[in-house]
Amino acid sequence: MMIPLFAGFVAKSIADKPAIAPAMIGAYIANDPELLGTKAGAGLLLPLLSLLL
């Protein structure tokens, strides 16, 4: 749960309040192994890259 929170705060610093929820949702999806169908989540790099999209 720390990575989605971190991604939300990074998004807030980049694009202010409208970016918090999409960043947290994207980071949660990127780090949930059950949704991805893998053994582990994406770690920290993919959620931070998803902020740029």
C-alpha cells in the first residue's frame, strides 16, 4: 500500500489535486500480482512511469 500512496503524493507534486486518484489507482493496479497474473508486482518503477502517461 505504500507504493500507491507514494505515487499519489508524487503526482500531487507534479500536477496538483486532480492527479492523486488516477496515480494511486494506476500504482495499485501495477503492483497487484493477482490483476497482472504474475508472481510479483511491478515494483516502484512502473507506477512512477505511469505518472507520465
